[in-house]
Amino acid sequence: MHRARDRDRGWSCLPPCAQKMTRLLLGVTLERICKAVLLLCLLHFVIIMILYFDVYAQHLDFFSRFNARNTSRVHPFSNSSRPNSTAPSYGPAGAEPPSPSAKPNTNRSVTEKPLQPCQEMPSGLVGRLLIEFSSPMSMERVQRENPDVSLGGKYTPPDCLPRQKVAILIPFRHREHHLKYWLHYLHPILRRQKVAYGIYIINQYGEDTFNRAKLLNVGFLEALKDDEEYDCFIFSDVDLIPMDDRNLYRCYEQPRHFAVGMDKFGFRLPYAGYFGGVSGLSKSQFLKINGFPNEYWGWGGEDDDIFNRISLNGMKVSRPDIRIGRYRMIKHERDKHNEPNPQRFTKIQNTKMTMKRDGISSLQYRLVEVSRQPMYTNITVEIGRPPPRLARG
Ligand SMILES: *[C@@H]1O[C@H](CO)[C@@H](O)[C@H](O)[C@H]1NC(C)=O
Ligand SMILES: *[C@@H]1O[C@H](CO)[C@@H](O)[C@H](O)[C@H]1NC(C)=O
Ligand SMILES: *[C@@H]1O[C@H](CO)[C@@H](O)[C@H](O)[C@H]1NC(C)=O
Ligand SMILES: *[C@@H]1O[C@H](CO)[C@@H](O)[C@H](O)[C@H]1NC(C)=O
Ligand SMILES: *[C@@H]1O[C@H](CO)[C@@H](O)[C@H](O)[C@H]1NC(C)=O
């Protein structure tokens, strides 16, 4: 506009006027530069926003959330579609649209029925967990939170074929309080891990000296009596809760030690040959070492004996990464009748000689009662008492 007006005034312009013209031209170019800069700024802003949103989305784990929804969407779909898709095959087939659309329908029902094997690393895992024992806990609450666990503390993933059937054996006496927390934390973890499992507490009858390893031998046989399909056995103390659900409760090529880093040991392995707390052996691994020793009465030593049995039979203990194999222990006083076994140091020297005759092959016990509770199976057994000759030593 200004320029046009200037032009209208003609070119008979004197030097001051020309100066004005150049100034005007300068103004226009400046204005253009300004506009360009503004545009660039806008573009920059848009790009930054896109990048920002992208990072933000990743940060919120949008993708894994989509995946989770993806898999979970499969359930209601197969759940609700099955009656509908199968109905036509029973009833009026003529009601179905012509064959082209019927074909994929039959294909779908065919592919849906045989479940896929469960994933090696299930997608629903959440990683590090917050474990605390200050909130009150009750068996009713555990039951309420785990409606899909069936009588006796058993569970099978509904949406995939589990690779193993796992019996979880807990040597037990007078630890009801701990058991509630254990069940409260472990049932959901095992479910996320897509484990087919049963929980057995092996309750030592009477008040004689406790014998953890012998109870576990009993648990092995009794669990197999209950369900001969168990092919993996996990032996867990009742006061140990894993702090990461990527520590998968199943059996491996080699005997497994799960409780690598306990809080009471500063989240470190106390020594290289440590096999205490939580461990797991497949059925064949367990039988190969003749099970566990029956002669360790009182606290300590039996886990070292088991470690020796494993090494002496040419196997090697496998462990999860130290960052994943973390455990929290429920604090407690040492139980009565589970005092440290003073003979444990000499006994573990002799594993090589004792393991053939002392083990699952020589196990003797009296079954007192098996009771199926909603969240676990309670196997009460009488396993005797330490032989009197121990009093001399
Ligand atoms: C999500 O669905 C797609 C296509 O159906 C499939 O390929 C993918 O494996 C699914 N993701 C998960 C985590 O199952
Ligand atoms: C689908 O399955 C879930 C859990 O198994 C169940 O609660 C629900 O009632 C089922 N829905 C239908 C429509 O069958
Ligand atoms: C599937 O069956 C349910 C109940 O039988 C019915 O309400 C629904 O409309 C059916 N869906 C289709 C797509 O036929
Ligand atoms: C049916 O599904 C199978 C496997 O999922 C596939 O190989 C086959 O080509 C499908 N058939 C039809 C007719 O879509
Ligand atoms: C297990 O059963 C025994 C024998 O009936 C009983 O004394 C004990 O309280 C039960 N323990 C648990 C935790 O259910």
C-alpha cells in the first residue's frame, strides 16, 4: 500500500525521497525476514511437540499397554464369541451366509480351540514389586483377591498352555501369619508368570525338632500322589517374598536357586555355594540326587548338603540375575525347636557317602492329615525326632 502510494506520486523524487524509499524497502525486507523467522519458530515448535509426545508416550509405556490390551482382548473375544460361532454348527446351518464367509469362521474356531504354549517371558509381568508387611492381612482378603484360584491353592492359566506343572512346597509349622502374606503376594505373581501350580504347606506335626529337608521330601511324594503330572518342584520358605516377578518360578535345565539376594544378606549371595531360601528342581533332577537328606534336624546345613548332592551328580546350580533375584524376608524371632544344628558342619563333609542311602529312597513318615483350603493344601505329617545318639555329640 505504502509502496503503491509512493509510486503514484511518481518517480520525480528528490534525494530525501529516495532515502525514504530505501528505508521503506528495508522495512519490507525486515518484515519478510521476521515472518520467515516466525514460521521457522512455529515449525520448530511443532517438531519439538511431536518429539516430546513421542518420548512421553514411550515413558508411559504406551506400547506395552497396547500389547497388554491386545492379549487381554483375546479373552472376552473368545469368551463371548465361542457360543455364537459354535451355535450355527449345531443349529440352523442354512441361517449362515454363503460359504465364503463361513470358511474363515470355521478356521477361526479351529485356531481358537488349541491354546498356544505360554510365552517364555509372559507379557503381563510388571518387574520390580513393592513388598511390605505392615498392612494387616487376612485369609479372607487373600481369597477375595484371588477368586480364580481353585480349592487346594491350584491354578492353571486360562489363555495359554503352561509348559510345566509346578508344585510349590513350603515346610511349615506355626507360621500362619507369614503364610497369609506369602499367599497374598505369591498367588498374583504366579498368575502373571503363567504358571500351572499347586501350593502345598508341609506342616510338621508335634513339637519335636524341625526338619526342613525331610518335610520337603514328604512334600515331593505327597504332591505327586495328589497330581502325578507335577514335573517341577519349588521349595520355598514361608517368609520369603520375591521382589521382582521376572524371577520366574519354574524349573530349568539345571537345578535353580531363586533366592539370590535377600534383604537380610544385603541383597547379595552370602557365599557361592548357597542354596537356601527358595530353590527348584525338576522331577528328574530331584530323583537324580535321591531327594534331600532326612537327617538334618534343627536349623541349617541341609541346603549345603543339597548343593553338594547337585554338584556330586554333575549338575550346576543356575540362578537369576542378582538384580532380579531379590527377596524380602518377613522378620521374626527364631522358631522354637529349630535351634541351629551343631552337627551341620561335619555332616556336610559326608554328603558323598550319605546321599545314596539317605534321601527320598529311605524316607519314612506318617501322614496325619491332608486338608484342602481355598488358597493352599495343608499336609500334616509326623516325621519323627532326631535319634538319641545326637544327644551325645
Ligand atoms: C497383538 O496382536 C497382533 C496381531 O493380532 C499380534 O501379532 C501380536 O503378537 C499381539 N501382541 C501380543 C503381545 O500378543
Ligand atoms: C468370560 O470369562 C470371564 C472369566 O473367565 C467371566 O467372568 C465372564 O462371565 C465370561 N463372559 C462371558 C460372556 O461368558
Ligand atoms: C452372541 O450371543 C449373545 C448371547 O447368546 C447374543 O446376545 C449376541 O447378540 C450374539 N452376537 C452375535 C454377533 O450373534
Ligand atoms: C486356516 O488357518 C490355518 C492356520 O492358521 C492356515 O494355514 C490356513 O491357510 C487357513 N485357511 C483358510 C481357508 O483361511
Ligand atoms: C494344618 O492342619 C493341621 C492339622 O489339622 C492344623 O493343626 C493346622 O493348623 C493347619 N495349618 C494351616 C496353616 O492350615
